[in-house]
Amino acid sequence: MTTLVKAWIVLVALTLAAMAAGAVEGARVPAVAQVGIVLVVAGLKASTVLRYFLGLRTASSGWRVLFALYLVVLCGAIFAIYAAGSALAAYPPLASGPMP
Amino acid sequence: MTLTPTHRESVDATSQTADWGPLSGLPGNPMIWILILGEMAVFGALLLGFSVARVLDPATFAESQLHLHRLLGGVNTLVLVSSGFLVAAGVGRRQEGRDPRLLLLAGMLLGVVFLAIKGVEYSELFASGFDIETNTFFRLYFLITGFHAVHIVLGLAILGIVLFADSIENLETGAAFWHMLDMIWVMIYPIVYLVR
């Protein structure tokens, strides 16, 4: 089996897992943890596309670091935004209360 | 300005011998990578903007997201990663000196299927009374997915061109743009459809 076929199987499997997780109604895990898991899976899929479909695994280490940084920073920033949002929602006085 | 044969040769020679610095180390024509890096920045900003807007109005976003067709969004992810696989396999065949066209055409066909499914999603939303003016969620949903779909049309056009001008560099160039769209969609799908 070629590397390309393996990469495709990984992408399909991760997508099916994400679809199954998305189809489950009701929170089994805390919302922030769910966001974190979804973002990690998305980042792994994006990284698989870049490395194996685009062939970046043979590019220079500088490019590989740059694209990895893009995914880590994007997913990390989105996670931080959601985490901050849920922290504010859990403590509404912090979000809307009067300043002391 | 029309290019005379002499001009054209000098342009070709320039693009082949020009020093593109670090961009020269990437597959395909370095010019496409300037576009790809720009698109990654734009879609990254859109997804960050979507996340900030969601935190500012979680109730509207949670309620609106229930109207999205999660199954079709997931099916479209499977369609696009499979299309990316076929295009990558096509480039691999060309690098081995074999005919890549059947694989490329199959990959393009899946690109058309992606657009058709997106059309079904849009028409269902329109029929239910949701459009770009409904609220911030739908404004961003249509903006992000519509912008991506327009790029899919452009990607199909590029693949259609390199199907005929099928030098290895051209194929790598068209495929690089296509895989960028693939990568962007695997980020859009979970953030817009799945994260609650």
C-alpha cells in the first residue's frame, strides 16, 4: 500500500470519527474539551494533506516548520478564543458586571 | 501587450531560471505559492473572525448552527479529501512518466460533486428562509463557505488547464492549489459545522 493511500485512509477515518462525534447529541465531555479535540483532529488532517498530498514532507525544514506553525497558531488561537468565551460565560459578572 | 515568440521565450527562460529564494524548494511554480500563502492568511483570518463572533453571541450561533446540514458537510469533507487523493495520485503517475489524465478527471469530477452538494445545502437553507442577511452566523457561514466554493471553481479551471498543458511543473502547480483548498476545508468543516 502506498503512502498516499495510507494518508487517504487516515483522512477518511478521522473525518468519519469527527462526523460520528458531531452526531452525538448532548455533551459527554466539557464544551472546551470538545473544542480542543475537534481542533486537534482538524490540525492533524490539515497536516496530513500538506505532508502527503502536497508533498511538503520533502520540503526544507524551514517550510515544514512554517506550515506546522500556521496550523498550531491558528488552532491554538481559536481554542484560546473559545476557552476565553466559555470562561466569561461561566462568570457572567466578569463579562457584564459594573467595574469596581 | 501581445507577446512575440521572442518575448515569450525570454519570459519562459526568466521563470525557469529566476531565483525565487526559499519558494524554489516547493513543488510547482513558485508563483502559486505566493497565492497559496495569501489564501491561507485570508481563510485563517476568516476562521478567527468567525470564532470571535461566536464568543460574542453564543446563543445565536448555537441556535443557527443547528440548521446546518452536518451530514452533508461531512460527506463533502470525504469527497474533497478523496478528490485531493486522486489528484495527488495523478501527479505521481505523471512523475513516473505515465498518463495522469484519468485520475485528474476523476479528482475534478469529485470537485464538481463537492459544488453540487454545496448547492443542495444552500438551496435547503434558502428554502427554510435562511440567507446571508439572517444574522451574523449565516453572514459568516455564507461568506466563508461561498468564498471557498468560488476557489473550488477556480481550482477546477486550473486543473482543467493543466490537464492539457501537463508538464510535471504545471501539474504540481495545479495540484498545490487544489490541496490548499482541501486543507482549508478540513479546517472550515469542524469549526463551522461541528464545534458547539
